[in-house]
Amino acid sequence: MKLVLASNNQGKLAELQQLFAALSVTLVPQSSLGVGEAEEPFRTFVENALTKARHASTATGLAAIADDAGLCVDAFGGLPGVDTAYYATQFGYAKGDANNVKALLEQLDGVVNRRAALVSTLVALRSHDDPEPLIAVGRVVGEIASAPIGDNGFGFDPVMYLPAFGKTFAQLTPEVKNANSHRGRAAQAMLALMRERWL
């Protein structure tokens, strides 16, 4: 099965390709088909993922899958949420993973409650007007470390500390991370839905 991935994020593409290999699903990034990024005007992960999947499916005529993910920090009332990718820009920094981490650590300086969740919502469509999109959510709760640790992964992986492992996501091997991450959990749930309803 071929699915267009409604994202140009290389980190997401690599993770999802590995996770979906078990189902013989080939993910084709939308950029390779000449499709640009969709607008993401909504305040929830599921609405934005659905919009991105519909955009990619409409432009290509293919079945599509989209991921909207982010960091939800308890001390910030669940923010930055859907604004995670642009988090640093609200503090005067350029968009980017390193600046997002820097801004987060600055904003949490002196804050005792460092509990946070990484959330991934996957939406898959058979066509742009599919009335029954498949929706899978993965969530991992941890704590924001006081400084980045580890060289693997991307995004907030270097500061997302997982008490169960005694490490950040960036210290885990890709295999262990994918089996336990928010995106990994969402992908496992999505694979089960695809097997049940599409195959």
C-alpha cells in the first residue's frame, strides 16, 4: 500500500517509515510529489492532522496520512501544544529545534513542576473525502530535564526525560525510542486500525 505522508519533516518521515514497514506500507513524502505544506489553523492536533491529510490526498489523489504532534507542558496549561514547532519564535528566536529547547528551558527556569507530555495524533484517509478517517493518538508523559542530554532524535527529545528509562528520548536507540515514543504508540494503534478496516 502506498500512502502520501502529509509532512516534509525528515525526522517524522524516517520514524514513520520504520514504524510502518511491518505492514508493507510505503510512505511517499508529499514534497516528492510537488505538494506544499497545508495551513494548520486549528487549536487541536486532530483537526490539524485531518486538514493536512485531506490537503495531501486532494493534491495527489492518493490515500494519505498526517501527523500532528507537540509538547504539552503542565506548568503552561498544556501549551505549546499545536504551536510546538514555532515555540521559540514567540520569544524572539528563529524557528528551529535547538531554539525551541533553549526557549523552553528559559521559560521553565525556577519552575518546580516540569511534567510534560509528548502527543502524536495520526490521521489516515483513503481519499480526500473519506467519511471515516482513521485516528490514532499516542502520548508519553515525562519531565523536562534541566539541560539537553543525548544526541539521537529531534525536536524536544534531548530534554524529554523518561523516569521509566532514566534517560531522555535523545539517549535511547532509535529502536527503543520508536517502540516507546508518542509517535511510535500512535503508529502502533494506526497499524491496528489499518489491519482491521483497510486490509
